[in-house]
Amino acid sequence: MICPKCGTNQEDDKLECIHCGVIFAKLTPEDYKPSNYRPGTSTISDRRASLPFSMIIMIGLLLVSIGYCTYNKLDQKRIEKIGPVADQPIQESTDAAVMHKLGFAIQPLASYRIRAKVLSIERYRSGRWAELCPVDFALGWGPMSDNAITGQLHITQGNRWYHYRWKDAPPIDPALIVRNSANTHLVPADDNIKSSLFKVRKGEIVRLEGYLISARDSSGGSWRSSLTREDSGANSCELMWVTGVALE
């Protein structure tokens, strides 16, 4: 006979299983019926055999979830402790040649290097220009990289705009907000740069280098970077061809 609990073959005259020790006289007729899920095995053996595997999966998922949440909390605490950035963006003249990507003609206007805190990130996935420029960073330096100041501002991005507002009074002169922050449209030079940009998180300090550019689509559309940190409103954003990305 076959033990309905563990499935071990044994002699018919045995009173209890030689493998698991179950006493056959205590089993009910239901225990000897084949399982609806695994024909040829008993209900007891199938039910009890599947339980440990399910528990292992559940425990594994729980441990992964706990680990992920713990990592995120620790990393967020690390980000919150990052101090301000004293460096100012560096912009210099350039004679770099026109570049081409995805049917766009890209004219470098100035070389550009910036070390700044990431105040907000917005991804773009649809539309012709999103192919060229898939992500915007709202960047802050000087007082706009100080958590004590930015914590009093509500900062958002959308539709290629960077917005900030305060509750009662601005934490600093609004003119300083303009001069020390920028919505920067990022055009990755290649897929490796694109991958690196997508790994950046809000609150981190990032170093970017490349060019401020103008871009013209083969269909006639165009987009041009601002060349000053003093402007605000329409056409005040930086459009940057990124050749280097580094996180601190």
C-alpha cells in the first residue's frame, strides 16, 4: 500500500507508516481519496507537501520587501543629510561642431559644467522631443541647495516647466531662487549617459558636463537653451547635451 500522508510504499500488513509513522487506523476514507489537483496522490500528502513551498515563497517575498524598504529608508536618510553646494555653474564659449542625433541637428552654444543638488526629476516618454530629451532635472546650487531653504518650498515639474511656491513668505529673496536654480532639459549623448541620468535620485548631488545647445528637428521644429542664470519664465530653461554624469 501507499501511505496517504507521505506517499511511501510499504507492506499491506503494516499498522503504521515505516517512513512518517502515521497510524493507518486513525485515518478516514477521505484521507485515501486521490487529490483533485494531483491525480494518484492523497489529499493529505498533496496538501501538506505543497504548504512548505508556498510558505518559502511568501517568506522570501516578505524578506525582499523588508530589505527594499529598509534600503530606501536608509538611503533617504543619507540624501536628507547631504549639505549645500557652493559651486556655481561654469559656462564658456565653444567652437564645437554641429552634431546629429535621431534626425535632430544639434548646435553647441557654450560648454557647460554644473555641480548641483537635484530638487526634482521629471521623465518624458511620449512625443518627438521626448525621444531626444527624455528627462528634466530641476537643479539647485548655493542657497537653493540648502535643505533648510528648499524644505520651505513646494517644488514641482510638468510640461517642461519647473514650479516653486511657498506658504506665507519666501524663505529667501525670489531673485536668489531664480539665480540659484534652473530647470535643465537633458539630452544624453549616448545610451550609457541616458542610463546614468535615469539612476539619479531627488536630493542627490550630481555633476553634469557637456554643452548648452540649440536643437532643430528635420521637420522644422526648434528648441534653444537659455545662456544666462538670471532669467525666468518662458525660454529661461537650460537645454543641455550631456557627455558626463557623476553622482556624489
